[in-house]
Amino acid sequence: MAEITYVRGDATAPLGKGVKLIVHVCNDLGGWGRGFVLALSRRWPEPEAAYRSWHRERAGNDFALGAAQFVRVDPYLWVGNMIGQRGIRTGSKGVPVRYEAIDTALGAVALKAAELGASVHMPRIGCGLAGGSWARIEPLIERRLTAAGLPVTVYDHG
């Protein structure tokens, strides 16, 4: 079983050799403009363009909670857009994070990472604007990714 490695750094500049897959959580509204996505967009235009197109054409595709979209940004680097939050604001139904959706999307990440022979890199997904708890997300990562032998690096910025 692989382990989660925690480092201080920038998840958009993943460490190590070989193919890398950066994953993050997106909302189900088509909104892209706050949080980690800004760092992604500063480096590459493709993940945002792909996400916006995926949302715009959702009537004919799999865009929904729990879905994942994989975008190649360099020969050995991919970005995974995971739909893991309902809306963007905390309201009567609580915080936007949806743990079941993140769990499902991580299943797709595991398959893609295995197919690519990639390591997986991420910020503390679902814990920023989505309002989630790392104590609930970390076990999902362990069950879906590290238990499958996939190396995971989690980046704490600053």
C-alpha cells in the first residue's frame, strides 16, 4: 500500500519524476474563479476551458456530481477536474462539499492514474471553499488511491 506524503509547496508544481496527475474539486454550477482553480489557470488555460465546455454541454455528457474530467497540460502532466461540491455557498443545506461525490470521482482518478502510470498530486481537496473536513476526505484518498498502490502527494501552500 502506498502512503500519502504531505509537503509544503505548490500543487501546480508537483514534485517527483514520471507522469503526474493533479486533482482538485470543482462545483456543479460551472463556476471557475476562486480558490485553487486560479492557480491552475495561471499556469495552463486548458483545464478551465475544458471544464467550462464540459459544463456548457452537460445535457449530452457525464457532467454531474461524482464525475471526473482529465485534461493533458504537458507531455507528462494531467489535471483532473472532479465535480465534488454542490453549488458554491454555504446555506440551509450546509457546506457545498459532497463527500460521496468526491469518493466516486476519486475512483475515476484511481483508474486514470493506473492507466497513465501516474502519481497523484493535490491540495487538501474539498477543504477550502467547499467547506469540507480533511478528517473525512483523507480516508477516501486512502481507500481509493493509496490502497490501490498509487503514490499521493498533498500540498499545503505557504
